[in-house]
Amino acid sequence: MGCRPPGLLFLTSLLHIWHCAGGQGSYTIDTVRLTIEPRNAVQTGTAVRLRCQVSVSHSNIPNLIHSFQLTRDDVPIYTNNATEDTVEYKINPARAADSGDYECRVSVKNKAKASNSQKLDVKGLQTPTLHLTTSSPYENEEFKATCSAPEEKGPLIFQFYQSFKTGSPEVIKQLSQGGNSSTATLRLSHIGNCILYCDYEIRLVSGNQKSNSSKKVELIVKALHIAPIINILPSNSLSEGDIIEVVCRVVSPPSNTEVFLTKDKVILKQVRAAALSHKFTVREDDSGELVCKAEWGSVQKETSRRITVRSLFSKPQLTVEPTDIVEGDHFKLTCSVSILDSSKINNETMQYSIFKDKTEVANTATYMTVAQLSASGNYTCNAKSDSLTRTIVKESQKHFVKVKVPVSEPVLSVVGGTLFLGKPFQLSCYSQRGTLPIKYTLYQPSKPTNIKVVSKRDEKAIFNLTSITQISDIKNILCHANNSQLKPPTVGTGEQLLKSSDIIEPVSKPHLTTEPRMEDISEGYNMTLVCSVQRGSFPINFTWYSLGKGFLDSKTSRKLKESHSISNVKGDHAGGYFCECTNPAAEPKQSAIIIIRVKMAGWKKGLIAVFCLLFVMAIILFLFYKKRLPKLKKRRTGTLSVKAASTKVERMSLTQAEVNEAANATPGMMGKSIWSEHVSGSESDDNCSTNTLEKPEIQYKEDQLQQADPSRVPVKQGTDTVHGEVRNSQQGVQELADAASVEYAELNHDTNHQSDPSDHGYHSDPSNHGYHIANDDQPNDNSVSINCANNEE
């Protein structure tokens, strides 16, 4: 071949590229159409053709591939990928199994579309044919029958029928297979003529269709004469030890006939012949039915005879005394027979033997020994009768003898090791030694008996008990352990619990007291809160609380009483207190709340009493002077002079009313002294007395009195008043009265001498309301004199 021009290769490449680019063009599936030819409903055997056509619009896409899928009843039956827009599916010939709803689905790249559904209905089924392996079977002989419809498809259900000249047909076999034929194994028991035929059924989505029946086949069922005959020699009434012969015979059997002799489904003998014979010595348990059976192929026939074997002596029995054997006890085994035919057997000729685990331990009818653990085992005994014609040996049933180990004293313990009084708990009772099973019985005062039976090694009897509130109740608990009905039980007592278990008793309700007593608690003293319980397991935790302050203190002790001290009690310690107690039982309990009242300190009480007493005395003095002072003012005619009764400086202030009264008096009346009136007061009610001296209430206004010379007379001045005070005197009013008494004599002395006012330092100044207060220059004279005019004079 010549080389292609370069220009042609270039054009070919461009065309290929254009095709590839065109493959990515747009497209759409317009329609998908499915048609069935020649028509939708046809007869069976007709050639049917299904045509699927697709219409696709695209933008010049070459070699567009269409994927066709044809389904029947939504099950795919045909697929094809083609560039053509039409495909055909042929069904030739069409059968009933081809009936259904058909649909065509076309996919183009990633788009798909389905046609409308079209229904194909194929009417009619092929008539089946029946074939038999024999037309004259024996009764109950097995043979095969085949029913087929080779042109049909799909799952077919075949049925085989048997009919007689009279009566309706009967279905004798039904088979469901996936193919178009079925073979059944039949066995007919009715002797004589009968008719067999078959048909089939197909199951479709639209419904089931049934075929016509096959041709009927006539059969002749022949009888099989193989029933055996049985003979027993010498007879069927026998005694044990007799020898008998059993003969089974079949008259004119077909070839390959088998004969069997059986008893209680056990084959005694079998032969492939017309007859058999069997001899054996009968025993007591040989009584029953002997069956003679003849078998040819699948056909069986049988005949039976019953024999009765009379016992010469009964089967021996082995008895053990006592029935409950404990280690160390004596026990006895006895072998005996209950029935004996004395006409054929002499009792003296009977021989007995006793065996333990198939080893002879005695050749007598009785055996006695001491029970040891090694004596446990399976015991049997034999009874033997010897005669000239027969020897009969019979064995008793096995008797298991178990020598029990006595039960040791049970040990009581609390499950978990700790017993909390007042709470439910579990109690275990266990005996370390003793043959199982062991019966444990728990006894409690005023409570029902509780029983547990232990059958496993190292297993303990666990009892669920309700709460016990007192330790004394534990001692009354009893546990009985027993494994023998003839032995007394061993006993475990509750006192073991006190040694083997931790018993936790919850604390009782605590009681809170004080030291000293609550009514004797005073400020400044110490107070002790004593919390105590009457019972409870140690350690006990004591906690004190105040209603106002909360938690105070906590102590853990191994005593039933603890205390918390409060020193230097104050008033704010008054209030409610309580304590709480708990122990490992974890049941905290609180005491009752006590209310504490703190008394005032003694020195405070004394101080208050002194203040109260002074206040009361002051009130009394105030009321007394308030009542006597007006009378004193009316009768005052002399001049009042006050001297200090001691070396201490003392002052006395006059009320404004007395000053005003003195100022209003005439000068001529001031020569008489006020204290002179006091002296003469014993003769008149108008006289002044020192015993009635009241609290001074005289007020002097500064603008009404002449300012005194500070160097001469110490006078205290206030903002509005001048008060007279008595300083450094322990006698109070009484000292003032004494001073007044002293001044009384001096006033009389001055009056008697009629001294000139200028001689005593008194000067009348009208600007000062006619009064002048002066101090005597004499060094030993500490007196202060006031000259007043007496209105009465």
C-alpha cells in the first residue's frame, strides 16, 4: 500500500476531533414504544414477537448507543445494546408461562425512559402424559409413575389421581417441581382393578391455570400371600427354665422373601427362606408376644403368638437395716424371695450370695458389719435354684448403701462479718464435716422456723433475718444441723456470733445536760455541755450544735459520755443547744433541744442595786425639799452664812427666788440672820431646820448678781445659772447641816454685836440690787457671809 498524503491525515484527524466534540452534544428521548405481534391474546404454541422502538432527538451525535431492557412482571428477561432504534424479542412457541405484563425500558447515556405496559395472554395448556413402571403391581408394592408436559415452561404442580369404578377420584400424590415433568413413587394397598391419571397446574401473576387430565391408565393390584404361620412347642404355657421351639413358616412365597422372629422389637432370628425354627430356655421376663414377620420388597406381613412364663421363685430382694446409716453404726443386709413354687423347688436347696460392687462379700442370706466410709457402694444379691433339669439364677436390683459422715457442730456467722443491730442481716450456718445433703434449721424466739437444705460441697445455709434490737436476742438464736433421721442434730448457738462477728449497736437517743445546772449559769463563769448515751458501739462521735451559731464542736470517743466546755459565759451564749451522736451503725440521733438562759453577773447586780438605791434616795430628797422649801422661804429673816465644816473647799448656791426675796427685803430687816431663824425654829413652825434642808433649786441669773472677786470667793458660773455644790464631802446633806449649825453661832455673834455692814464685808449697791459679796481677809476665817434684809423686821 502507498503512503497516504499528509493532507488526508490532517483531514481525518479533524473529522475525528469533530466527532468527539459532537459526542458531547445535547439529546433527549422522545418516545419508547412496545408492540406485541401478532396480537396480545394468542393460543398456546403461537409464535409471538415483541418489538421495542425508541425515538431520540440529538444534535448530530453519531453512533448513539441505546440500551434496551425487556421485563415481564417487573422481572428482566432480555437486554441488548444497539445503535439501532429498534429491537425484537421472539417467543416461539408461546406458552402459558409466557403470559404477563411486558415493558420496554431504553437508556441513552444518563437518561432513560420506559414504554407503556403491554399484556400478553397465552391461552391453553399442553395435555400431560402418564407413564407407569408396571401395570400389575402387588399390594403395597412400590412402583413409579411419571407425569410430563414437555412443551410447557415455568413451575408446574403435578397431581396424581386414583379412581375406581364407583366413587369419586382421589388425589394420592402431589408434587411441586420447577421442570415440566414429575416422577412419583406410588404404593397401592387396594387389591383389584383401579385407574390412574394425572394433570398439572401453572401459577401465574394473573392467576392459576389448570391443564386437562392425561389419558387414564388401568392397573390390576395383585394380592401377595406371604402371611407367616407360627407354632410354639411344647405349648405357650411355660415355667421358667423350660426349653421351647418356635417355628415360622410362609406358604409358597415369592423369591427373595425374608422371615423374621422378634420379641419386644428385638430380632431373635432371621432367614431368607420360606421357614425358620428357634429354640431357647425361657425366663420369667420372657412372657409376652412373639412376632413372626415375612417381608418381600416393600411388602410386609406378620403373625404373633403370646406366651406366658410362670415363675418358680420371685426375683430376690435386698433389704438394708437401718435405712439411714451413719459412720460407726452397725448395718445388716438381707437377701430373700417372696414367691416360691414349692411343688418344683425345695426352699432348703435355695442358695444366696451378697455382692458389693460385683464382688462377693457373703454367700449367705444375711450380712452384718460396722459402717465405715469404705462400706459405701452398690450391693446386690443372687438367689440360685439347682435341679436335675434346670438351674435358675436370679439377681436382685442394685441397692446403693451410703455411709454418712456425722455432722459436726455448725458454726454461725454473719455474712459480711458485721452485724448492725436494728437492721436486717444474713446469717450463715455451716458444718465443716458431714455427708451431704445437710438440713439446717434456724430457731429464733417468737419467730417461725426457717429451714435450708444444702446439697453442694462447701455451700453454706444462708438465712435472711429481720432486725435484732438487743444483743441479748443474739444469744437465743439456735442452728440445728442434721443429715440423718435417726441421729439427733448438732447445735450451734448465737453466742458464737459474739465471738466471730463484729456487732455494731446503734447509739441510743443522746441526753444533753449542763454543768452547772441551767438555772445556775451566770456571766463570767464556765459552762460545760455534757452529751451522753446509754448504749452504742464504740467509737461514738459526739457533735454539739447551737441554734444560733450552728456547729460548735465534734469529738470521737470510746466512752458513752463526752463534754464541750464554754469559758467566760456571756449573754450572747444564751439560746438553744442540742447534740448529735453516731457510730459505725450510721444511724445518727439527736438529743432534745435545751434552752439556756445566762444570768447577769453579781457585781453588775450590785452596781445596779446601788444605782437604784441612790436614785430612790435622790427622788426622796427631791420630794422632801420640794415640799419644805416654800415654808423655809416665808420664815427666813436672818442672814445665811455658810462655812466649810472641814478644810475642804465647799460651795453652796442659792436659788434665784431666794436672791430676789433678799433683794426685795428692806435694809433694816436684813440684820436678822436666816440661820438665827433656824435656831429659833424649835419654837415656831416658820423656823428653818438643817434636817429639812432640801436640794437647792435656786437659780441666779448673771445679770442680777454682782460679779464677785475671784481672788476672794470661788463661785461657779454657768450660762444662765449658778449652782451651789458640795465637793469632797462624804456626808452629803448631813455635812451641810453641820456647817449650817456652825454658822448659826457666828450669825448670832454678829447680830449681838450689831456690826456695821462695812465691817463684815457687806455693801449695798443699788446697781447690784443692794447686795455685795465679800471675803474676810482674816487668814483663818473661811466663812462666806450673806446679809439679807428681813421683811418681818
